[in-house]
Amino acid sequence: MQAMVKPVVRSIRPRDLRTVRTVIAEANEEFRGVAPAGFFHSYVASTADIEGRLAQGAMVFVAEHEGILVGSVSYYRDANDEGMGVAFPPGTAGIRATAVHPGARTLGIGHALVQACVEQARADAAAAIALHTASFMRAAIRLYESFGFQRVPTYDYPAGQFFPSDTDEDLMAMAFVRDLGRDPA
């Protein structure tokens, strides 16, 4: 039996941009036809805008497995810098655009990326860390819940406010928050 190779998580480098955009597109392809079409295209375009998130002050982490870039996530010291249209309490860090290449799922990539964000939030002395996701992103929800994130509908918002689309369908961006102040782990 071969030991599982632990993913390497590091900050993004300029030469990674093209690969990260490809990983993001391929990671989200499973939602084509599940999410409303207009939303899907707007969401994928937004998540591929890595330079935009970096300009907003985000840190972008990437994960490598056996030297191949297979995942990424964006971390905000202040979740409100994401511009999502809801106001989190001061001291709340944020996670956005977690993506793992379909061929690298079950290798612990998503776990390693979220763990890096939680560790960064602790290093930044954040009281909490928050994110938004959609109900059809079930694997992501399970991942976040495994880290102790809990649903906080107070911070939900209609996804169309941030991801413009041509659909009238009401899709909610569902908020999840993990309190770090009472969490020693």
C-alpha cells in the first residue's frame, strides 16, 4: 500500500495564472446545466478573474499534487473586501472560489486549501472566517461543514446581485461562517 502524497499549498505565482484559470473552469464544469446558464457563465468568469481578486487584496493559494497544480482558493483578510453585498462583522476573514480539478478529487486538495485559509485567518487574528456557496455545490458544503463552518442565513444574498445573469431564477448565495474565537483547534 502506497502512502498518500500530501498536497503542497503555496501562494500563486504569475506563471500559474493560466493553469489556475483552466483548473477553475474544469472544476466548475460539473455545474453546467445544474446552475442557471446565465449564472453559470457569470460565476465562472468571476472565479477566473484572479487578477481582480488580487487587486482587491486577496491572497490566492494554489495546491500542487506531485508537482502538478490541481487547485486554488482565494483568501481575504476582510471578507467585506470581496464586495458580495453583505456586511460581515469586523474581524471576519473570507474564502472565495475554492476549486479542485476533477481528476484530483479525493486526494485531500480541497481540505488542504481550506486548511490554509483557516490557518491564515488565525495568523491574521480573525474572529471568524466566512464564505458563500450555492445549494448545488454539495461536495463543497460537506467540505466546509467538516471544518466547522455553519449556515448563517443572515448573510445570504441573491446571487444575481454579484453574478449578473439573464435569468429570473432566484438563486441564493448561502453563507457559512466558522467562529475562530472559541475554536482552539
